[in-house]
Amino acid sequence: MAETSVIISGIEYKVQKLISLNSQLKRKVEDLESENEAIQAELIELQKSHAQLTDQLNKKVIVNALESEMELEEGRKLIKALVREIDQCVALLNNG
């Protein structure tokens, strides 16, 4: 009989340890799930920020490309005006 009560006490002790371990693991799972949710929210915010920054960069690239093209066009116009002025000077020299 004493042996049976020792065995039962041992089983009760092991069950209590398992219950305690189970509780600890449940808390750890809850903590990890909470952390995972926070990381997922941060990821969504970072993805939104990334999309906005990419959009801004694309717009700046387009603006810079257009500005460069406008600068080229303005440069061409200036060269044409200078060539016309030179032609007029040469014509004046030839007539003189």
C-alpha cells in the first residue's frame, strides 16, 4: 500500500510538472503570436513606405529625364540662334 502511494505521489508530481510546463509553453506561444502580429504590422507599414518611396523616386527620375530633355532642346535652340547670328554677320561682311 505504501508503495502504491509513493507511485501515485510520483505520478502526481510529474503531472504537476507537465501542467506547469504546459502553462509556460502556452504563455510563450501567446507572446510569440503577439510579437508576430507586431512584426507583421511593421512589415505592412514598411511595405507602404517602400511603395511610396519607390513612387517618389520614379517621379523624380521622370522629372529629371524631362528636365534633361528640356535642357537639350534649349541648348539646340541657343545653338540655332547663334548660327543664325553668325550667318547674318557673314552676310553683312559679304555685302560690305
